[in-house]
Amino acid sequence: MNNPTRITSGPERQILEYMLDHARAELIDTVRGLSETEARRVSSRP
């Protein structure tokens, strides 16, 4: 996985940007390798 450099303190904007980058990297890592059908399958109904 290609996680951005970890930030634990600093300006609010910098921390929020890190959190979004980290969440984005985690999502990409999670769905990498899924087929189109698997990616579109609903895992649970609301």
C-alpha cells in the first residue's frame, strides 16, 4: 500500500488532507483486484 507520510500534529487543514489521502489510499488498496461484478455488488441493504 502506498500510504502518505503520517501526520499527527500541525495545522487543521494539513491533518484533514492527510486523513483524506490516507482514507483514499486504504480504499484503493481494498478494492484493487476486484472484478467489475464484485465491485458493483451491494454487500448490505440500507
